[in-house]
Amino acid sequence: MILRRPTMMWVSVALLGNTLGVSGHVAAWHKGMYCLNGTTPGVDDSNTNAAVQPLFQLQESDWWFHHVNECDMFPPTKGDFLELPANGEFTVELAVNRAFTTLSYNGANTATFGDGKDHPGLGVTLDGKADGDACISDPNIHTQNETMAAGTIFAISYVSDLTQVTKENLVVFTALYHTPWRRLATYKVPNLPACPEEGCICAWGWVPRGCGEPNMYMLGYRCRVVGDTGDAAVAPGKPPVWCEDDPSRCVKGAKQMVFWNQLEGNNVQVSGVDLAGEPKAPTYNMRMGFADGPQNDIFAERGSANPTYIAPAPTPTLSGSASSKTRGISIMAVVLSVLLVQIRL
């Protein structure tokens, strides 16, 4: 038995490694998101990637809030919100699988990037790239380097019921240029007014700039504004337009998310090539009129909302990458648990 236990341990380590998803696209992970636990009723799946599947050539009823795999049918646990500090910032984890976030395995598999790896040469060497392919495929973030990463956004709707969200009342309130890139991503918040008592509905979006299928992303979150909230309501959003070649055409004020390349329900159409000579992609940057950071021009007149103070929940903040020592201890704990089950059997 003494000779066999180390063998069982290495088998268990191998099996544990095989259970972790190591490929896919990217989602913004947070306890306030829809389908955090996957899309199997009654199952809390620490290894789910249901949220990361991109949306392409779908009916509107399927792409809207990622209904194609019923992600929108699995809300976060009651009381869990993505908190938005007015005039502050919040952090989420951009990862290809929940397994590579602090929301699984006590963060044992987290690293600099969202595939559980540190990638010291990503965007500079062939790290993460296939031979002869200029685009990074591991992780699958649709870019050649950080500078060319297309940008991601969060939008907010001042309704508490996801079924009441419309394109017009879902307004982009922050953009983060050069993402998705690293796992930890911090977004800045403008002077948002308070949400209804039961919270708001938020969405995360991303439109890749080339490097594969021209798809889009739309994920749902239950969110709420905290801190000293603003005194101006968010105005209805208008569809953004391509304005890279003529900034005067950029839509001013509140803007909708980009919905494109679907079978129906698109609010953006682009064709031809951009100023770099590449096929146009309506990404979340000034090519579509989205400034980097908080969108401070999205509000109606002052006095259209009642300012107040809402205390943040006493929840721990996201940590950085787990150290090698911490990872080793956490993985060993899982392995020992597996061994104890085997011994009992």
C-alpha cells in the first residue's frame, strides 16, 4: 500500500488537470453574473464555460442576453450583485472558464491571464500563437497583442427584471480599451444614479477586431450602484455608428451596445475596410464613438434622479494571482480529498 499511494496521487493530479477547461473564448466573471454556475439545474459547476460561448448569426431571441444556451435563465444567487461605486471603479475577471477565476477551487488555478497561465511573452513572442498565425489563440482573445485588443464595455438598464430590458434602456456606461487581455480588468464608473430597490440589470459586451469569427458577446448581471449616487437619470441610448474616418459623425450622449452579425436585431451595419486596411469591425473604442473609461455624457438633466447614499456590501475584493505555493497547497487539498474518497471505497 505504501508503494501504491504515490501512484494514486499522481493519477489523481492528472485527472484533476483533465477536468479543467483549457480553451475557449472569454467572459467577465463575477458572482453577480447570470449562469455563473453553468446551465444545469441544481448543479454548481466550478468548471463551467457556458458563459464564454460567442454569439454569431443567431435569431434575436437567442443572442439576447445569451439565451442560446439558456444562460439568461440562471440568475445569480439572491443577494449577489455586481456593485458599481458611483465615480469609482470595480473589478471583474476575464477568463475562458470559471475554473481559472477566484470563483472556483479557491483561486488555485488563477494566473496573469484568463486561461490559468502567466504567458510572459504574450503579444511579443509566439507564446499563445500557432506557428505562422499572427493572432493569439491561447487564450482565444482575438488579437495579435495588447494594443490591438478590441475593448470591452458594461451597460446598465434601470429595471430589475431582465425581461424588461430593451436596446434603448440598456446604455453603455464604461469602456475599457485594450481588453480582453489580462484576467483582472478594472472598469471606471461615472456618476450613476441609484438603482431600483431590487437592483438594475447590467450587461458585458465585446466585439472582436478580426482574428477569427466576427462575433459578439452579451452577458447579463444583476447589479446595483453604491456610494454617493448621482442626481441625473441615464438617458435612452441611441445606436452607435462607425466614425473612425469622421469623428463629427460619432453619436454623442447615451449609446446602446453594439449588436451585429446576427440573423436579426442588428443595430449596427459596417462594410468595407478601416483606416488600417482591415475589414471593419464595430469595436468598443473611438471607431464607434466610445471613449476609454466612464461614459460621462450619458445623462439627462440634473435633478432627474434623487441622489442618496447606498452602503456597499461587506464582500471581499478580488485578489491577484495566487502564488505558486498557494496553488500547490490548494491542489494538494483537492488531491487528498480524492484519495480519502478512494480509501473509503
